[in-house]
Amino acid sequence: MRSVQNPLSITRRDLLRKIGVSAGAAMMYQAMSTLGFARESDYRGPIDLGGAPKGTSILILGAGMAGLVAAYELRRAGYTVKVLEYNHRAGGRSWTLRGGDEYTELGGHKQKCEFDPGLYVNPGPWRIPYHHHGMLDYARRLKVPLEPFNQLNFNAYLHSSKDFGGKPQRYRHIYADYHGHIAELLSKAVNKGQLDAELTTEDKERLLQSLRTFGVLDKDYRYVKSFATSESRGYDSDGDRGAGLMPAPQFSTPIARDALLKSGLANYMVTPFDYDLTPSMFQPVGGMDRIAMALYNDVAPLVELDAKVTAIDQDERGVSVTYVDARRGGEAKHARADWCLCTIPLSILSEIPVKVSEPMLAAIQSAPYEASVKFGLQFKRRFWEDDERIYGGISFTDLPIQMIGYPMAGMNAGGKGVLLGGYVWGTNAYEFNAMTPEQRIRKAVELGAQIHPQYTAEFENGVVVSWHRSPFTQGCFANWSDAAREKHYVNLCQIDGRIALAGEHASRLPAWQEGAVLSSLDTISRMHKKIVATA
Amino acid sequence: MATPVPLSHSLRLCRNLLCLLALASFAPAAMSADDEPPPFSPPGSFTDLGHFAHQDGATLFRAICQGCHMADAKGAVGAGYYPALAGDQKLASATYPALVVLKGRHGMPPFGDYLTDAQVAEVVNYVRSHFGNQYPDALTQAEVARLR
């Protein structure tokens, strides 16, 4: 039997996990914000690392966002910088897959992306909130053009495979009807005097007035089929408001309250109202890796690719790192520097001998990495736009694929398109992870066809990244428990002798690129201060 | 300490046995390690955790563990590595793998909230009696409960 948990003893982490598992990271972040965990970026503009002692060398491990930001800033400050990167490319999880790209996951399954030119999927981060000032500032300084990312699309779907005969429901219907029904119920309670203890007569009147607007209620405070509710939730057909002698509009019928409540679809509506997911959000034009690539272009000669770190050692004079060619193996190589900034994910670093203090070592070994899976599926035509008028945004479903994301680029241009064919968390992410890429893609197409029947005829090719199979991260992000963070986070963020760590794992914005950027800037600023002070 | 038998031998035995059973009883087709994994668990809801639906050790291994430790339980190597569970002397005491499954270890997430005590016992017993591991003692569900 499963142990039964006292609901009153639930910890914040349990709650976050519960929410995260059930509704994806989006809702987890929403809850984190509510619980005072996620917050606005601390970015305060470009850092000033003036007065770097001549000839001081810093070795950076990892060329993801944290490593690239550090290389970019430290080199400009005058340090002698070298970067070792495991992959045959820079960017880390800030990554875009395009036609011709190849990816071999752990287990040896190799995928070749067969997307048409101009089409792509971001298997890692895919959106930048307006308050991630560091990411936005680097995009601006490096002249990487951004475009809007619309998290919310009222014409996308909310889908419960067990309700409404499995037919996906338009977001706008669920949104309007849920608000309408709760406004009607609350009005009833007010009009029956059931809230008299809570409200003055004046406030009751003010509340009723606002509920009528908020829920689109009629003069008797009822939510019914009408011109007004059709203007809110839409007409039965989008073309019904024609001109001339075209047919008169047909009002649409709201979903019954009991069916709506039973479906639970209103629970999905929280996502675009989360602090991290509200408008305006952005994506780099052409793929998320554009920002990382712009940083890389600036520091490329300093970066050695295909370098697999096998040991990190230090003494009172400097740091010595052993590495091998990640593809060909062979002789061990050595890199030595005065200081080291290590951005290797803790899932990897915990398996590498590293000479740091016991508290930092314990911290390195204490962060579980979350499972997540993302699909990119190419279709012969953009049926979601042509047939269903869904331009960008996300549909949510209780199927194991959990989400379908529509491309924000190339809208209404016709031709082929690539959908985010699934963005999976929780138990289903582990189950997808246990499959071969071919099996995952077959399943994602089979499941997605329950929402878009066009899948069957229009699917062309796909790629999938299951983050626990990623050779360079062995997981998606460091999902610190409250207890582990409390115990280890400060130790993790120290400068331990001549070694310091950075990355999303060393931030309070886990999983976000902004966390990696801020962690990098904070750490190199402290390291710089220490270097200047001891020079 | 049990002596690990060669992996290929134990796998072959295991497959033959399953095939015979399937033929004899007309049970649903037995799956080998490289067959498609079992169907998905139902998604969690706002009021309950996501839980793995499968109950027997072999199916749980194929639905979860093989994703990282691989179908042959030999692990995988990239920038870091996933350890092999095949012929693994660290499995000599059932408590160790049970604790790792429940609480996680290093980057491996804890599975205590996703699995019942019975499921943890099932999957630990499966791994300790396959892939060249031949530990005769079985972990009980009550023992798992005490480790939580």
C-alpha cells in the first residue's frame, strides 16, 4: 500500500511537486510565484569588472549560457580565458534543432533532423519573460532580434480525453463559460444575502455590477446564450458575422456548468496568468540558440569543443583540469589556470572527481534532475492555422503529450510547419524516456491525432529530446527540494579555494536561462573581487 | 556474495521462460527488453500525485529504469554516466537499491512519491534477480515502508 500522507502536514515541496506533476512546470512556476519562490530577475545592467590583474587566467567548464556569459564578460575585463565544452557545439540546453542537425542520445540512438529550411524546434528553453532582464539585455547588446511568444491563444484547445466525447474545447469557451458560471453563482449568493456578513450594502451593489461585466451576465444575473455571451465566447462559426446577404450570426451555446466542472479544464487556465508566463514574452527570431550563438561568436576562439572533463583538481596556486576528446577518447589532456568557473550540470559534476570542500561536494551531490521530454513534429501543411485558425500559443491536454505548441514564427504564411508535438513532465516523461526515439515519436503522433485528426495524413518527420537521455545534462534542470536547498544552496554558491560554480542549478530561478545568466554574473563578480583583493 | 552469471545467458533464459509461459496460458504476449515499453500511466490531477500504473517489477523496470540504466541494465556513458545495474555488487543488500529508488541519489530523482511500497519492492526484486544479479532474498513491502 502507498503510505497515506496527512494532508495537513504537506510541505511546500510536496505541493509544488503535486502541481508540477499534474499540470506541468507552467503550473509549478505559478505556484512557486504564489509561494514567494520565483521572483523578478535581479539583473541590474551590465557588470563592471574593472581592474583585472594582467595575466590572470580563468578556466571555464561548460559553454552553455552561464559559461558563455562568463567567457564574454571575463575576456572583455582582460582575463585570459579558456573554455572546455563537452558537446561538439556551444549553447548547452539553449539549443535549437534544424534540418541537417544530428543528435545521439544516451543508449546510442541517433536522430537526424529532417525539417525543411527555416523550420526548427527548441528542445530546451523556448520563451523569455519580460522580466528576465539579463536575457533581454544580452539579446539587445548582441543585436539578436526578438519576436513575441504568445503563451496564451484563446482559440487553442483545452482537452480532456474523458470529457465532451474526447473533443477538444476552445480555450475561449472554457474561459468565458467558467467565468460566467462562477459569476452567476456568486451573484446568487449575494442576492440571497448569503454574503451579508462579509459585505456592506454598497459593496454588494458594486460586486454585483462587476460580476455582470466580468461574467457577461444578463439583467437577472444569469449566464445564458445571447448576443453578449457570443461576443465574449465566440459564435458557432467564426464566419458567422458576415456582411451583405451572408447568413446572420448564430449565437453559441455555453457549456453546461456541471459538464464544465467535471472536465476540470478550468484548472489549465492558470498558466498564462503566472508571473513567469504572462505577456509580454519573447523568443529570438530563428530559434532560441541565437542568443547563445551570438555570445559564442564573440568568444569562439577561446572554446575547445569535444572536451570531456574527467577530473578537477586545485591547490593553493591554481586549478588543474583533466579532460579527454569526447568523441575519440585517447590521451588525457590537461588545462591549468589560476581560477576555475565550473558550469557543468550537477548531474554530471557529481560523477566527476572534483577537489572541493566537503560542504560543496555534498551540495553538488544533492540536486535531483527533473525528467522532461520535448517533440518537434513537421507537417506537410499548417493545418492548425488553415483549418482551425490557431496561430501560435499552446493547447493543453490530459494525454501523455500534455501540450501541443504552435509555432510563433511564419504565421499565416502557408506551407509546412513544425509543431511542438509534446512537452512532457512527471510519470509520463519517465515513460517516454524509457522508449526509443522512434517509439516516442510514433506515440506522440498517435496521441496528437486525438486532438488534431489531420496528424495522420500530414505528418512528415520528427525529432525528440528526452532530457534524461541527454549525454551532456542527464536531466532537464536541478529540481532542488526545499530541504536540500536550505541545507546546501549557500555552500554550492561559495568560491571554494579557486573553484566556483554557476548555472541554473546555482540560482533561485531554476530551469530558466535567466537563472544561468544571473548565477554567472553573480559568481564572476565575486570571483573578480576576490582576485583583485588578493592580487 | 552471489556470483553474477553472464548477462546474455540470464537474459536468454528469462526470455525463453516468458515465451513458454505466454504460449501455455495464452496470456498477453510477453515483452522482451527491447520491445516497446508498456502503455502510459494515467496523468495525475490537481489533488493527487502522478503514479506509475504498472505493478510488476519487469514492467516497472521497462517503464522507468531502462530509460537511464538502459534495457540491458548496463548503464550509459556521456559527459557523466548512468551506472550499470547488471552484475552490480552494490545490490547485495536490498536496502541500498530500495533507498536509492525512494530517495534518489546524486542527480537521480527520488521515486518515493511516484511508487507504492509494493511497487518499490517489485522493481528492486526484479533488478536483484535479473541482469546477472542472483540475490536470493526478496525485499518485502513492509521493509520498504520502514525505509520511507
